[in-house]
Amino acid sequence: MEENFLKYIEESIKTNWDRPALTDFKGTTSSYKDVARKIEKLHLLFEQCGIRRGDKIALCSRNTSNWGIAFLATLSYGAVAVPILNEFKPDNVHHIVNHSEARIFFAGDIVWENLDETAMPGLDGVIRMEDYSLRFSREKKLTEARAKLNELFGKKFPERFRPEDVHYQYDNLEDLALINYTSGTTSSSKGVMLPYRSLWTNLKFALSVFGLTPGEQIVSMLPMAHMYGLAFEFIYEFASGMHIHFLSRTPSPKIIADAFAEVKPDLIITVPLVIEKIIRKKVFPTIEKPHMKLLMNIPVINDKIKDNIRQKVMDAFGGKFKELIIGGAALNKEVENFLHSIRFPYTVGYGMTECGPLLSYDGWETFKQGSCGKAVPRVKLRIDSPDQQNHVGEILAKGDCVMSGYFKNSEATQTALGKDGWLHTGDMGIIDEDGYLFIKGRCKNMILSSNGQNIYPEEIEDKLNNMLYISETIVIEKEGKLIALIYPDFDTVNAEKLTDEQLTEIMDENLKELNKQLPAYSQISSYKLYNEEFEKTPKRSIKRFLYQ
């Protein structure tokens, strides 16, 4: 197949015409034929109200089949999609709709109830994501077209709608496909312009590596308005003829567990938080019992126990998947050591919105523990340091996946892409002699100690997060001293009826224990307890800038 993104989408629809395509978990299912028909109707709507190639169409709701269909309809029409995370605050959403110059806005009910149409004066109209009815319209043409949409469709296809009726105008690789506004854990939102070559190279990579086939299944739980979820829980699966199940409610551990048990997915794509919660709650309590620890140290029994534990963990994720891919944030070392020790089929990848998203990956069989895999095809990675194997430096990237820039922000584009076209990722790392990438932290998070040592707070937090009664932490610097902000594991604290005094004693002990493991220049001088979880971005990274 030629280097063309939309051709993959068109071919999949034609080949998988009668197969199930999209299901809203515990709700309705659309076949590939149903998806094609709805795309065609949306094309008629766009055409009638004068949407042109290159016009912007915004989408904001929880993951649903209709979100996926509206997205595919936008791209296959030649318009530019602007996915907006449904967790964004109303003023963020208003700003993105206005800044992107969107003409049409698909909005879900929960999002819409907090928005104000007068704050988005550039819109021709807003379409309800749940059923594509009009919420409001400023254009007579749009109102009329929506009212007679079925009639228009009947006139265009008087016999019946068939696979040979599906034909999309193919893209040029440099054409703009979508603008994705980053949530940004460190700064305000920027509109990342991703051309078709970025979507194409990510899709081509997934098709060549993940090896899934028509009819196989996946649970889509990451927000599709985020490139990680969009590329690897929707676009790849749709182009492969798979059956995608959307968790249309907020994915709590219980809902995720139910979905895994029912769907039994063939591939799992997720973020560390989901894995860590399932393993800490379901697995660690069993293997930390004294008799289990004893048995784990007897070699012959040890292997059998590990096989048994691995099967239990596999079953917690549906028991049928070929590989579990983790990305979006760093995986806790204790959890990773455990997964590695039981030979669990997991791997960790690395990417960013600006690359749509993937930069590095390696299959679980050869994956090197602690790394994020190696540079994927059509991507070059290097470390901005005199010795990339031993001296930590900023990770730089170049390749087909890299964005064309930030929308209407040439200054930020120049800073990110530099004069030589290498993308400055803002992440620090090293690349070993085998080409494996190891991430050490974010440039902006790095703390320079008074004696000139580089301190990576993420490495300290990783140790602290493994200590008793701790759920999550942030390490910050104040007046030359390092302070730990701690959100305790209140589920356990309350279950064990600990008093405030007991909790303080335990935390004091944790701090002593931590400092024994740290060099003098990165010792923690004090801590502060928080009663609420730290605020997070939709991919579950802590918004550190709020706590600095």
C-alpha cells in the first residue's frame, strides 16, 4: 500500500464491511458498514454548509463510537480535526475552539452543560456528539442541511450504500491532519500541528509490529483526544479491522477490570497508574505474606509460584493479550522489577504529542528492563551531551513523525525545533551501547544543587513512592533545600485506623530511610502531607507546576 494514511482507513472499511467495528461498553455496536454510512452523512452535512478542505472541526466528549466516527469523517473530508480533552476546564475549551478557528464543534452532553456558546463567536454551529443533532446553529445552510440529511443521503445513494461507494480523497503527507492542544504539565496549552506523515508513520509502525488481525479486540480506555490513545487504541485498530470497545464512563479500576473480564482484549495499551493500582491492590498483598516470601526464596518452588502469580496477573487483564504496552509516564521501579521477575509480557514505550506520538519501543521478548525501548523506524534519537551513554542530556528527535510546528506560535516552534530541525523533547536521558533509551526526568524538573550537582526529583520520588503508607509524592526545592510533598495512602491508613501521631511517626521513619539511600547533595530536609491527590493531566502525570 502506498504512503497514504486515508487509503488504509478506506481499505479497512471495504474489507471489513460486515464486521463489528465500534462498541460503547454496555451499549450499542456499529459495524464498519455503519461507520461508513455515518461518515458519508457527515460529509454531506459539511458540504451543504460550506466547510472547505483545511477548515477546522473541534471534538470534545468522553470516548464514544460517535467521537471516532466524527474524527474519521473530518479527516476523510479533508478538514482538520481539533480533538479537545473533555477534562479541560470550560475556559480552556472556549480558548481552544477560538484559537484553532474551528467552524463546527462536536460536543458531548457533560462537556456542553458547562460551556457558553457566546464565548465561541467563530462557530457556525455545535453538534451534539451523542446523536449528531444540532445544539445550535448560526448558519441557515447548516440548519437546513441537518433537517434533510436522510433525504440528501437517499438522493445520493438511491439503490443502497455499498463498499464501492466508499472513496476518500487521499491526503498528501505534508497536509495538516489535526491540531492537538497539549495539556502540558509545565506550561499553558500549545496547538501541535500534526501532518498526515506523522499519523501515517505511527500507523505503519503499529501495523508492522503489533500483528493484530481483523476481528480481534481491544478496550479503549485512554482519552482519544490524547495522541497516545488516538494512535494506538483507535486508529491502528480501525485500520486493522479490529473490534474496539470504548469505556464511555470514567475508567475506574473496577470498570476497567469488568471490561477486561468481558472483552478479553488481544492487546492492552495503558498508562503506569492503571497497572500500578491493579498490582498494588490485587497482587502485592498476597506475595508479601511471610510464608509466600519464604517459598519465593526456594528455587524449585519459586519458579512454580512465579508461573502461578504471572497467570493471576494475566487473568486480571483478561488473560488473552499478546502484550501489554505502557507509556505516557514513568513506571514505578518496584512494580517493574516485579513484572520482570515473573516474566510478564510487558514493554514500555516513549513518545510525545509533538511526534503523534511514538519515538521509542521494543517488543516484550527483547525489551531491556528500565528502558523505553529503542528508536522506532523513521525516527532518529540522540542525547545532547558529550557522551550519550554516560552523561545525561536532553533527548533530541528527528523523523517523519515530528510535528510541523505549533499553530500560530512561531516563537515556540523555533524553540522546540531549533535551526537544525531536531525536536527538543524537554526530557533528559541516556542511550546505551545497544541503542536503548533510559529516561532520567524532565529538563524543567531538574534541580541544580548548591554544589552544582544535577538532581532528578523523579528518581527520589520513585524511591519514596515505594515506602509505607505513601500513595504519591512530589519533590521540590525551596531556598536551597529539598522538600517532599506527600499524599498518603489514606485507604490503608483508614483501614488500619492509624492516628495522626502514628502517621507522622511513620513518615518521619520513611524520611530517615529515604535519606540513607540518597547521596548527601540530594537529601530531603523536610516533608509536607497533603489530604487530597495531586492534580493531574488526563494522561495521569502530576501537574507539578501547581506545586513548585
